Amino acid sequence: MVADQLGVRPSYCDVVDLGGATATGMIWRAAAAIDAGVCRAVLCVLAEAPDPRPGVRSPTWPALPNAQWERTYGSLGPNSGYALAAARHAHLYGTTDEQRAKVAVDQRTNACANPESLFFGRPITVDDVLTSPLICDPLHLLEIVMPCFGATAFVVARGDVARASTNVPVRLRGFGEQVSHSSLVSMPDITRTPIVESSRRAYETAGVGPGDIDVLSLYDCYTITVILSLEDAGFCAKGEGGPFVADHDLTYAGDLPCNTHGGQLSYGQAGLAGGASHVTEAVLQLRGEGGARQVPDCGLALVNGNGGILAEQCTLVLERGDA
Amino acid sequence: MSGSAEVEGIPPRPVPESSPYGEPYWAAAVDGRLVIQHCPRCDRLQHFPRPWCTACLHDELDFVDVSGRGTVYSCTVVRRNPNPAFATRVPYVLALVDLDEGVRMMSNVVDCAPEAVTVGARVRVCFETVDDTHAVPCFTLDPEGT
């Protein structure tokens, strides 16, 4: 459809559906197709106009075989699923509401430096998060993404093609993917995500470690997702994500810049394109095009896409390519 | 046995969707029994029901009665649900329950204040009648349960 609209006759055409990990999953697949000599450049497009009517299922959330074992009990899918993970994490490790709220607050600070974010110009405090309505305990309204309309596109190209571009090239230095389950009951430990495997492979293929990363772009459908991602991507030990986010400044000016566009929590989640915002923000930072929110000396970014309920993970290490 | 379905003004929960592999589970619930899919070849239990055993791929599985006792692995109080069948039930407890037999299932913990349900709490099965031919296994707190 996109090809015809553009008048392009592609030598490679594919559909990727890894939920929130679709964008990151597209990138290494495109790179693999280029590496196989199938094509020179791949246009990756993600767009979504979610149905705004309450309770109406988006076409990207199909009826899964496990649905009858969950819908019968009033499962809300993501909202209740991530709440169950947050509740278990709080029980095991003492993670507090305030610690999770800190993630939302720091990311809102980032959004306030990004005129394109949905919540630009509307800073919040931890107290604002904790006094927003509980949706699924322990998750409050301001810990949950805001659906919106939107689209994202990027081009993955062979090295010589990329270098001929007027843009500063960004290189895919490493990647890893791991998919684990459809139903939450199939996840042995709902506080341990497949990011453990996907990030390990991303680091191994890139030849770097967490300490080398300048900017983080971690899928953030909920506050708890960021905490679990930081733990499983090796930035702190399992269970220490709560104190870790409390002790570190996740803003663009901080010691651990994370989701500098505001994250989807504050930038908005345009369906699958929401996950792609983590890719485009990392690219902007690496190019030095971050504007008011630019992280200084930004050479290496870690991007994680997370789909389903902590199920589909694809992690990338991106590098400024003109060094 | 849970009274929720009979409370005036609260519509019955949706009838469980049919699936060729899940029928014995729902049929047993009408009789007040909790059954779990079992592989006679490798003697494993699995939930939710599937066409085959995920451990050995044997495809002639049966269902066995379980104790109905378990522990809350995690729980959340759902306070908003746009689905009309649940909109009048909020707040309600959605839980992952680890049965003593080693199987995890999603269910509701009912007949108590939602905030009374905590991770690690002992629970036992109860059955909420949907209509003459459908019932849903739920759980109640079982503080004496060991």
C-alpha cells in the first residue's frame, strides 16, 4: 500500500508485528535484508489511528488463543498485566509508588523540552502522579501511556547509501531479540523480562556494555516497564530498579538520560508508531539534533522495544556513524 | 457460590468464549469442579488448555481434578473497565493464582474487600454462575489454608 502510494516497486516487502517491539525489530530485519543483498535501502513505516471509542479494540490487538482465559475475568490486557507485574515487583523488592512516579516526572521534564510532545509545557510532580486516579493498583493514570494518532518512518540503508545522505548517518552496531510468551500465565517470573536475553545479545554483537551507553531509549508503556528494562538491560541488579531511578536523574540534563523525547508516557503513544519514537529520538540525539534536550557528547544509544505484556523484546545499540 | 452474579444491578459476566480445547474446563466448572489439562504421557499439567502438551507435544490430553487451593502470585484492583459487563463490577480483583499443583491461572478473588487481597495470600476456588450452562472458577481468601 505504501509502495503504491509512493510509486515505488520494492524488491523486498515485509510486515513486522512485534507489538511495541515492531520498530526495533524492523531495523535489524531491514539490515539483514540489505546484508543479504536483497536491497540497498529499506523504508520502515509505522502509523496508527487508534479507535477513540472506549472499549473498542484496536485492530492490532487481535483475539489471541489465550484471550478466553483472561477476558472472562475482566482482564484489561496491558493495563492489568503491567499492574500485575508492578504489584509483584513491589511485593518482592519493596518498589514504591514514589519511585515509579519519579520515572513519569523525569520523562515529563524531558517532554517539556520537546515541543513535539503531547504534554509539552505541562510539568508534573511526584505528588501529581500519586494523586492521579488509580486505574489498576498500583498503577495511576499518569503512569500509563496516552494513546494518540501518529506515524513514524525511517530509512535503513547500506553504508555507502547512508554516507551519501545529507544527514549524519547512524550505525546499527548491535542488536538482540527475544520473544517469550503470549499469555502472562506463561511467564515464569513476571518481573524478569526477555530484555535479559535481547540486551545481552545487543551488547555482545556491539562489543559494548551498559556503562558505554550515552543515552537510553526504553519502551515505556508504563512506569514499571522502564524500571524492569533498566534492571534487565544491566543498569542495576534485579529488584534495585526502584532505588536506582530515585538516585539517578533520567532527564536530558541528568547523569542517565532516558527517553529524552518524553517517552511515550509524555510524548504520546501512536500505536506501533509510539515504539518507533524511541528509535527516532535516539537517532536525533546521536546526530546532535536534539535541540533544547540534546545530550552532550552523545555517541552511543541503547534502544529497547517492548511488545505485548513484557513478551516481545528487541534491543538495539545505535552509534553515531561519522566518527 | 460467589454471590456477585446474583447481586441486583450487576450484569452477569460474559459467557466464556468457546474453544475446542477448553470445553472440559468450563463443563467441570458448572459441576463445581476445577480441572486442569494434563498430559498422560509426561504427567505434566498445563494451563491454559492447548491442542498439545507444550513439554512433549503429545496431542491426546485429558483433564484432572485439582485441589482448588492456591496462593496469590500477584494481584491488582481493576478500577476502570469500559466493558459494560465489568463496568459495574469495579473495583474488582484480578489475580494470578498459583495452584498448589504448580499451575498458574488468571482469575478473580471475590467476596472480600478488594484491598484485602495481597500477594502471597492463600485462596481456594469458588464458582460464579453465569447462566444455566456456564460457570466461572473464581477464588476466595482462605486464611486457614495451608
